Amino acid sequence: MTDAIIAGHLCLDIIPDLSAHPDGQFELAFQPGRLLHVGAASISTGGAVSNTGLALHRLGIKTRLFAKVGADQFGHTVNLLLAAHAPHLAADIQFCAQVSTSYSIVISPPGSDRTFLHHPGANDDFCAADVCNADLGDARLFHFGYPPLMARMFANDGAELTEMLRRVKALGLTTSLDMALPDPNSAAGRANWSSILKNTLPHVDIFLPSLDEILFMLGKNVNTPLSAALLTEISDDLLAMGAKMIVLKLGQCGLYLRTAELNILQNLGLASPSALADWANYENWLPCFQVDVIGTNGAGDATIAGFLAALLRNLPPLAALNTALAVGACNVEAADSLSGICSWQATQRRMNAGWARRGL
């Protein structure tokens, strides 16, 4: 039996080692005409399918991956890297000769957030037909990530995204959706995200954007100061659009969860927790665990993996929030998106050993 299917954006990540540069100094030195010495580059898979999917696999969740790559050298490299974790993880990756494989050059200096040089490639060609009902098998949860980086998924007010999630939800699966921050000057940045969300969220059980992403998509001031009132306001809007659980990723400021009423949660799907009443009308904002940050690549995706793993393991909401924050904290202790993530058992032991927190 498959616990989770992770679908959507997949790319090859090329990550130069910038650890020799002091905190906050790399940006000052990164000027036109200069040659900067860096360490060896790590090459790994990236995007929501890799970051969230492989993290769930490492956390002991039975996972399948749905994505599209080009029939080129990068595509074969992606396939080999996924298969190295477990052969079945590469089994559902589609090769397409008409497109190139997506890749990112990840600039992740110490003490700073990451920057991406990104080519969307085959992700722009992904559509609802790439997720067939017959392929969903006996999965309990379907998670889709990064539609703003996939041209066909946000075109026409998200018609492909809406149709895909509608079909999956009609089969009884629990549906989960993550976003990415669009370039304001791109086609994704000019899309009507308010309309896309209104069309899509009625078919989404768990919506997990970052605060920056959702402020942009709802047309709000992205520089609005963070407050409990702001989080409640945003979650009110998203619950009214049809989502049943709202998880807002707040970066170094923690994680926020808000859920719908019990009668709405009763249609949560096959990954629904047994003590559903404990999840109803729940609202909480928790701070991050204290860690030494090496890199932030994939931190949000790892946090999502922790939350989904806890839900699939039937944990209550507070434990799910704590697990999500713990997996995200482990992630940032390494430069890439996976090396820092521990097993489920090791993560729980670290949490139970009195792991210190940051302040809210």
C-alpha cells in the first residue's frame, strides 16, 4: 500500500559550497567581473517532488513520485539520483523527448536565504492528464507542489490544476497543495492567483503556502508586519475559499496551523486522523527549534514532509506541528535539501530530549 503520492515540480539542483564565506559577506562580494573561489558543488534532485517526496521516504512513509523530465543528460541524472534512494522512487518519472529537464543553480550562502537561477523545462509541460486515476492505486494522500513554476498548471485560471485535484479528491484521497513564490515579472507573477485559489481550494484538504507566497497571491502588501491577527485574517480567507487545513510556513518565525469545523473535516479523505474532533477549529502558532543554519534549500518542503508524515501516522495537531518544525530544522543543518533529515525515530528522540526553541 502507498501512503503518499508526491507530484509536481522536479528539477536538478546544482549547489556550490559557499561555506568559506563569512555570514552575510557573499552578497557583498558577488559583483560583476569578480572571480570568487567556492567549494565543490553538490548535485541533487530538487523541487517539491524530490524535496518533500524523499523526505517522506526517509521518514518511513511509503511514497511514490510523479513528475516529468526531458530525455536528456540532466533527465537521466535525475532518474539515477532518485533510484539511488530506492528503485521504485524513479518508476513513475516520465521522460519526454520534446522538452528539456528543469534545473536550478542554488546560491545558498551562510547566514542568508537562498537564491535560485531556475529553468522550468519539462515542468511547464506537466498537465492534469499526466496524473491518471489508474495510477493513484491505493494511495491515501496526494500532494502537489509548485504550480507557479509549471506554466500549464496556472494557465487559464488554473484549469488544469483544478481538474487534476478535483479528480483525485473524487477518488477519496486526501489532497495537499504547496506553492512557490512567482517572479512578479513572469507569466506566473501576472496570473490571477486569487481566481486560481478560488477555483482550486474547494478540492484541497491541506494548503501549505509560505506567508510571502500567500500575501502575494491574495494581493496583500508583502511587507505587512507578521502578527497573530494577520495569520487569522489570511486563514479566514483561505478557509472561506474551501481548504480544510491551512499551514502557513513563516521561515525563522515558525509555523502556523488553522483548521475548519468538524463537519467540514469529515470529508478530509483517506488520510483523515482517527481523532478528528481534536483537529477541528484548531489554531496554533509555534516557534522554530534552535539550530545552526548551514543552508535553507528545501526547508519549507521538509517542513511539509514532517507535517504530512505526522498526519499519516495519526498524530494529533500539536505533535504534527512540532514534527514539521523538527524536520525543517534538521533540513537547514545541511547545504542540500536532504542530507540533514533524520529517520522518524531519530527525529522524535531529538524532540523528546528537550530541544531548545527560538522565540516567536
